[in-house]
Amino acid sequence: ALDIPDADIRDSLVARYRVSYIEPFSDVGIELDTRDIVSETPAAVYLQHTYGAQSGDDDDALSVDDAGDGTDWSASHAALHPAFREVVQRRNLVDLLLVEPANGDVVYSVQKRPDLGTSLRLGPFSGSPIADAVNQAAASPSDGVVLSDLAFYPPAGLNPVGAIASPVVVDGSFAGVLVLIYDSSELTSILSANRGWDRAGYPPTGDTFLISADGR
């Protein structure tokens, strides 16, 4: 563990998140309280602070393989993180999460954002569409992949995001949920031919919509 009091860790994290999340949301008229973005769980605060501090940049925490704190979590992270980081980078994803099914705890995140270490059932992001998709996948893993609605999700920043929640089965037993979070701007780019309306032959007025098989 870090050689500083827990209160100092939390205060440092709050200060960072105020600049990275609370103030940018406030600038566009969305007011977030500290409780909306900072977990009350000591393990969550510790991991977010430790890996964020090691990276030196909230937007580049994915570059840290091992924070050097000697914990078992960091040892496992050093072995698994490079492969998951490559998935996020190659697919241009917002984040990749691993969620423990019993309590909905986010036990791993590529980006180490405010949802790492929190519960998607009881934590600050428990009411989000991302959490709903995870809870559905955990409640009925035999149903397969669950897609969330597109919505604002504070850990992902100001752009609406969606999630693909997939149950993970190991040796016939349900082990957890793998979550891929993507930016809605990727869909906008596809539907608008990367905003090349004229080149794609779109009319000068109107809009395009993506409609699912159930008509939504």
C-alpha cells in the first residue's frame, strides 16, 4: 500500500476528478456531486489513485502495467493488462471491464476510471444503462450477450456511450461479465459516412437512423 493516509488518497483523487469530470460536465449544464463520481469503497479509491498517479495522466492510465505496490492485484494486472489494452486500442473502445457477478464489482478496467472497484449494483454508477446491461447478463447468462442503450456514463466523459455485456463461462461455470464500452460517435461516423454527407449521396436535408430488429 502507499505510505500515505487513506484520507489523503481520497482528497487527491477528488481533486483530480473535479478537474477531469465534475467541472467538464458542469460546463455543459450537467451537475455532478462528488458522491456521483467518487466511490466510498477504500479499495476502489486506492486502485484509481495508485494507477492514475503512476500514469501521471487520467487519460493515459492504460499505459501502466504494474504500479509497483507489491499487491496480488497488481501482479495479476501486470500479466493480463497488456492483452486487454491491445483489444481496447485496436477496436478504438472507450474501456473494457471485468465484473464479478455476485456483487457486480468492477474488478478490472483497462482505463482505471471512476468505476474501477465500484459495485454496479450499489455504487455511484449502479443506475446507469451500463450497469443494467451487466445485471441482465449476470441474471441470465444463458441468454448470451446484452446490449445497453446509448447514454451518458460519467466515467466515460461527455460523449454518450453504449456497452456490450457478455457472460464469461469457465469450465461450465458462470465466472463473470466482460464489458466492452464504445463511443456513440463511432456509430455516428458510420451512419454519416464519416460526416461525408455529399460524397455518400445523402440528400441535403433529413437524418439517418439505426433501427434494431425489435423496431427500436
